Amino acid sequence: MNAYDYALLAQEAYSAKPDIGDPDSASRAIVRHTADGLVIAFPGTDNADCVGADIDIGPMVVPGIGRCHRGFWQAWQAISMPVLAAIDGKPVTLVGHSLGAAIAVVAAAAMTISGNPPVAVFGYEPPRISPDANFRTLLAKVPLHLYWNGLDIVPSLPLDWQHAGLLTHIGKSSMLIPNVKDHAISRVIAALA
């Protein structure tokens, strides 16, 4: 599988009934078995609970990790046990778009400190997750494939915070200024096609 295939799974996470979590929450995921192995995909913001997680930006200290966006960490924590049970120690790729990309990254950090890092993370249009470079250091050996389409503003937020890794720029901007139109998962998929 490649970045395009994983982006399709990130898109599917929005429309499919979640295998884990409540459909009306920020904490939900789909579990897919692919030819390349197990994939857990987290959808992005599409309901009020997701918006609440997005704007709960106060940094909290997570033991073994450091400072983290509170809303993203709490969204992960709400489903961490059933996600880890679904993984059951098997190799897994974590996938997400927007909020889902942030959850995939914090999940990867949690799995790494517990000694079972994911095979890879594919994150599309991820917001920043920490005011520090702690995630970058912790996930240095985990293949992070983070994508930023056009001039999407979401990967620039919160201001002055850090990404867990370098972002690969894809696609052409739909506007001359930073915008949210470029954020759509359909535009990401078109840019990767």
C-alpha cells in the first residue's frame, strides 16, 4: 500500500461505522485488514465533540512523552484500550486525517513508550500536537508520513507548536492565501492520485 491507499482509508474512516468508539464522539476508529497488514484509521473533525477536542489546546504533561495537546490526548485515551486490544501486539499502521492524524501520532507515541511502536503512521493535514519537540524525538525511529496539501491552514495550528516530524507538501493551493478548502480529504486524495 502507498500514501494514496492509506488516504482512501482515512476517507473511509469518516463514512464507515466505527469499529471502535462512538460515532458521535471524537474518539473512534475503523480497523481494516489489508494485504500489507493491519490498519487502524481515525477520522477527522466532523461533529461537535471533535470540535471540542480540537479547541482544547491546553498542553498537558503525559508521563514518558511530555507536553501534548490535551484534546488530542484525551481523544486517544478514550479509545486506547479497545484499539490496543484490536492490535493485540500485531504490526499495525496508524492512519488519520486532520484530528485523526493527530490521534494517530499521539497513539504512536503511546505505543512507542509501551515498547510496541507502529510499523508506520500516515497522517494527512495534521495539526501540531505539542509546544515542544518531544514527539519528534520519541518517534524518531517510527516512519512518519505526514502530508500537507496546498495552503491548508490546519497544519499551521496551533501557532508556535511542533509537528512530530517533517511534512511533505503535496498538491496545488485552491487559493492564494492559507485556507481550509485545501484541507478536504478529497483534495488530498486528488493530489496523491
